[in-house]
Amino acid sequence: MATSKSKSASNRSGLLAGGNWIIDQVKLIDVYPHREQLANILSQSQGSGGAPYNVLVDLSRLGSEFPLTGAGLVGKDGLGQFILDDCKKHKIDTRHVRATNEASTSFTDVMTEQSNGKRTFFHARGANAHWTGEDLDFSKIKARIFHLGYLLLLDELDAPDTKFGTKAARLLAGAQEAGMKTSVDVVSEDSDRFSRIVTPALKYVDYCVLNEIEAGKTAGFKIRQPDGSLDTVSLRHAAGALLQQGVREVVVIHFPEGAFARTRKGEDVWQSSLNLPGKYIAGTAGAGDAFCAGVLLGLHEGWELKRCLEAGVCAAAASLSEPTCTGGMKPLAACLALAKKYKFRAPLERGD
């Protein structure tokens, strides 16, 4: 059985990304107001949002040469058509992105503060809430990796399943059974739903890519110390706990200071982020998905983990240069050149 699965994976090529398809309406504001107070919108831009949309567009702009395929639901409306047209422009196959009359295309109003780039989100779930993934026949889809996101923001897939724990876990198990590698991302939210919704899926995940908040909530560790600094010991423990919860190959945790990965074989890899000047950062929307795209590019191509993390932090740095999620993405060589220009921060690794 193992032989046929590995053979199937090696014969596969490309990335299938399913989940949230969102249009971000990014509004740059002078200040975040108190209730009943006014803020000025200084500029507005429209761009991609949601794990599959962002990751696929980023991979296209990075110059990935393998096939890119989307899966999910959009509304039969102007925003839905914008998404389909944008995918066509980026050579993303949308045969599994269906348009529905049941709901409108999902959108998010992203309020970005001018002084610090901090974001506040007002989200309309729209068509994404209805996507089940049941129309996907993984045996007929030739992609090597299935990336699903965001858990906690897909109503149908977050629903319970008697055998697998959640519908998302069932979907991921189906992809693995067909010979695909699986990858997940999670939305950051302040809730106690992580153990109930994220944990069941981890048994069917090969690559788990989370930020430090999501990893801490899922694994039950506080990764930030009271002064806001990174607790690298808790970070390592959280990665280990996620592997114990079922992740098959690697856990990658990213954060503003850089990234950390731990493999099933016990290999630990640290990577600092770039030392970017404050004026460089136009907005942090999409940086996590950009990091994920860089890492998935490397994993698909079989790179060493250190090189995967370097691609991730450099892709994230490129993303930070524009307020929209994917507007700042560049070809991989241009992203890596940012490291030469701005240099990496001091090494993160700490002793036990």
C-alpha cells in the first residue's frame, strides 16, 4: 500500500488549493476610531483574499512552473467574476471553482492603519460557507499537494463528522488516500474552537503551516512571553505537540521574527525574517499566505527545509511592500534578492 501511494505522489505534479475565495477591500485609514467616532479613508484598493486565492496567485507570481488549480465556491456576481478573470490572468485552473446562486462572493473590509500597518477585518462569509469539497475526485486530479485553508472559516468543512471528527478531516483523508500530500492553514481567531476543529484534521496533514498564535492555540502553549517576546522553548514544544497530534511530515510555524520548522524525524530548522525598515511595510495582509506559498513551492520541488523557509520569509517580505495580499509578490529571484539588500535579522535559535 505504501509503495503505491509513494509512486502515486511521485507521478503527480502541481498544487490544488481549496477553501476560502475572498475579495479584500483594503482601506488605508488615518486612525482606528473608537465607537461612534470617525476615521478618514485615505485610499482604497481591491485584491485577493483567502488561502487558496492568495497562495495560488503568489505561486504564479513567484514563477512556479508546475500546474496551479483552485477549488471552492464564488457567487454569480461581479466579485466572483473578478476572481475567475484574475485566476485566468495568472494561469490558474478554475474548473473546480464553481459559481453559485445560493450566496454572494465572500468579501472582507480590511481596515489598515497608516501609522503601523495593523489590520482589522470585517468579514462576510458568503459562498465559502457552503463549500463542502464533495465534488472533488482526487483520483482524477493530478496535483501533488492539496492545500486547504482556512480551517475555522469554512462552515461546512468545520462541521462534525462521526468517523473523521470534522468534514475537513474527511476531505484531507480522501486526498491522502489518492496519493496526494496535504497541507493546511488556519485562520487566527480568539476562540476555544481550535482543539475541536483543527486537531482532528492534523491526523490527515503532511505539511502544517501556522503562525505562532494559531500554533499556540491548537497545541495549548503560550508562545509569546508577557513582554511580547518570542518564547522559543514553548515554540518548539508546540511544534512537537502538533506532530504528536498527527502531522505526518513537518510543522512550520511562522511569526514576524522569522520561522521555525520541526520534522517527524526530529530535525529542527530556524530562519530569521528580513530586517526591513519601517517605511518599507505598506501592510501585513497576506504575508502569512505569501510565506506559505514560498514554503509549498520548495516542498513541491523537494528542496531542503532551510531553503524552503528562506523562500518563505523572502516571499513574505515581498508581500509586505503592498497593502493588498498579493500585490507585492515578485518572481522568486527578486524575492530572494531582498535578503541581499536588507539582510536577515540576528539568528533566532536558542539553547534548551
